[in-house]
Amino acid sequence: DLCERYQLAPDLVHIDTEGYDGKIVLSMDLARYKPKLIVFEHEHLPEAEYAAVLARLREYRYQCVRWRRDTVCLRQGLWRLLAPRTRSAWRTAMQRERSRV
């Protein structure tokens, strides 16, 4: 475990591994490491795997929105710490995401 070996606690995790993103997110120890922001590419994920990833992230209180080929997940409640313009964009994206479901 790289985080344990190097005593890391990342705030941001960005994954782009051409189809392995879901497996990596599902293998993350989100109970132990709680990054504020997780970004991963969903473009190559089968729909069932993508749904499993979103379910797991929501279980750990992440709010997720699709943005082009990526999914951006912010730990719940942290959007209040964003700059005003970014906060407004996040709220709009969350409303759009809720209407997709």
C-alpha cells in the first residue's frame, strides 16, 4: 500500500488508467483514506461496473457528477469550501446529475 509505505493521506486522487479506473476506485480503502476529491475516467467502464463504483462512493458520502469523460466526486459537504464561482458550478452540476437518475 503506497499510502501506508510513504505515510501519505492524499486530498486529491486522479485516476486515468484506460479501463481499470473502476477496479482501482473499488480497491481504495475509503474508510481509512478519505480524499476530498476523486476524479476517474468512466469512458471505458461497463455500465454495471460504473454503477458499482458510484454506489461505493456514495456509501462513503461522495457526491459524483459526470464531466465529459470523467466522473468528479467530492466528499459530501466540502462543496461549501469551494470558491463562490466553483461552488455555483458544482451546485448546477449536482442538480443536472440528479435529473439524470
